[in-house]
Amino acid sequence: MTSSIRPALILHGGGGPATVAGIAAHLDADFRVIAPTHPGWNGVERPDDVDSVAAMARGYLDDLSSQGLTDVLVIGSSLGGWIAAEMASQDADSRLTGLVLIDAAGIEVPEFPMRDFFALDPRGVAEYSFHDAERFFRDPATIPPEQQAAQRANMATMRIIAGDPYMHDPTLRARLAAIAIPTLVVWGESDRIFTPGYGRTYAEAFGDARFELVERAGHLPQLEQPDALSALLDGYVAAGR
């Protein structure tokens, strides 16, 4: 029997599924939450043909189709936001009816260049990613070797699917205008990987999008300001946008 509960597909970024676990927990009471681990992350097998964000997007759309799911709300953080935007652009069957991007990658904005994440050391990652870097910085010396190995493998996958060209598809920005789904674009005001100016430009490229800035948050507002992020999600859902 097909469930009548609206599906919510939640897509994580390079940091893995733990970075969106709070969003999944918040929505669990009212949605059929689907929070996959991307191919190539945390030991999940990545088929050779899943070598781009566009391929990942096609795979997730195929999964929705195979399950007969419609009226799907898609929420993506960082790299997951790029996958979500690509899904909306490819969604010929109109399975998606809601789209939320949180500090998403995916487009090129020359006036607001992206920070090269791969060039940052662990301290730099914390300082560029978070409003409160000291709270979230982890000294690599304190991380167990097996966890460090998993992180290296995750980053290797991200290089394969999003490293060249770096963190964007040159065609995506022009395609966003054709997306008619009411879209919420949420950004941390202290994000220095993809700055708020980049985020505003992203929102302006859609046919129907609202931009919201979260204070005292960086690249992952769901971790630094979970209540503020949840309130924005709830308002979007309640208003149908």
C-alpha cells in the first residue's frame, strides 16, 4: 500500500549524513523521511557511472520513480543542495513539489568566487565553514585513524563528482530559471566557503525562490542554528513555499 504521507528527501553534503540528521529528525513526525547516504560516502558503493552530480541526481529521480513517489519535498545541504537543484532541473515527471537549498554549491558566480575547500587544512575548514570555528574544530590528532580514512575516502569521491570543474556545472545557473517549484534558499551569514552574495545570486536565478539569511551561522546552519533553520523549514511547508 502506498503511503499518503508526503515524502521528504534529505541530501547531505561532503560532511556526510550526520550533517543533516537533525533535519531528518525534525521532519520525521510529519513526513516520510528519506535520508540516503550518497554513493561513495561512508563505505557505500559508488558505481563507475555515478561520476558526476548530474548522474547522482538522475539516480535519485530514478529511485523516486521506482517507488512511485510524488509530491516530494527535496532538501539539500551544500553538495546535496547542488544535487537537489539538478534533480529539479531534470524532473520531467514533476515528482518534486518542494525545494530547499541550504548553502548549496553548483553554480559559478564570478563576482562571488567559491573558496577552494580542497586547499584548506582542518583549521581552515573550520574557520571558513563555521561562525563559531572553535566549537566545531576537531584536531586531526584526536580523530581515530579509521574515521580519518573514511573522511579521506569521502573527499576522494567529492573530487571525482565535483572537483572538475570545481563545485559547479557551467550549465546549471541558466537552467534554474525554468524551475517553477517554489524554492527556499537558506544561507548562513558567516559562510566563507560560499558567501551570502553567492547565495543571493543563486536564489535570483530561480523562477520562484525566496532567500533567507541565518545569523550566527556558517556553511551548515542546521548545526549552528538548528532552531532557526527548523523555523524556516516549518514556515516554508506551512505556506506551501
